Amino acid sequence: MEENKKKLGFNIIKKSDPMDGHKGFGKGALSLDNVSPVFIDIEAGEAEIDIGAMHARSAVEKGIKFLANQEEVPNGKPYWLVWVTIDRNEEGPYYAGVTACFMTVDRGIRRGYKSLPEHVNRMDKSLKRHIIVDVMDDSSKKVLADFLRAHNAVLWENSTEELKKGLLAE
């Protein structure tokens, strides 16, 4: 009887890489293929991609129980998790959606703070081509701008003025 029950699941429909210019079947379907999570270590001023964050399994998040109240993690090390989505327009591939979420991690007590609904909503906003970087501190914006430019200069050059101004505003 159990094997006859339908399993409910969420299917992610893969589409082609926007870097290749494909515009055929599946265009516009929900795809996580073109989203990358970028962690910014605020104190160290460093950025890195960690795909494990797609399922809360990044090096920063492993072994940490996250709490919804920041006051419960008073000595947490601060991070920005930035969801970066790439797409293609007339000029070519570009950084289409860039949204930042704050979080902290205290390895000593194996606890951290993050708002899971905010992280999910910001990933969704990135997929929908929104730019939300105004929540970040200026030094972290510069770290992210430098990282995105160094990671792929073509993507950076093709990106919107909204993104560039949002990250490079002095």
C-alpha cells in the first residue's frame, strides 16, 4: 500500500547556461543553475563562493545551529551571504540579481544567527533579478564589487548601473 502513494517533491527544471545564449525550451523556468552564494567575511574583508550554501551546508554553516534571535549569539562573527544570479541580455551575460543577507556564527558555542525567511526571500529576489545591496556596510560592498569584477570582468561590465552604483557608492 505504501509504494502506491505518490511522493510530493519539488522539481527544479534545469535550463541552459545563460553564458551560451540559448533561448529555447525551458527559457524562463525556475532554475537554480545560475545562482551562486558568495560569502563575505566582514572582519577579514574576503569573499568566496561556497555552493554548499544552496542547502545551508557551506563551510561557514556546517555544525552550527542557527537561532532567529541575534541577541542569543552575542559574540558571533559577522558574514554577508550574497545571492548572485547571472543572466544574458543584448550585451551578453551579466550579474542580473544580487541580494545580501546578514548572519553571524560563533564556533565556540556552535550557534549562529540568521533569519531563514529572509535568506529564502533574498534568494528568490536574486532569481527575479533584484539588486538589494543597500543593507551592506560600505567596506563589504567594496569587497563584493572587487570580487565580482575579478571573478568575471565581462559579467561586471555588462551589469546594470544600479548594481555598480549600489556597490561603488562612496
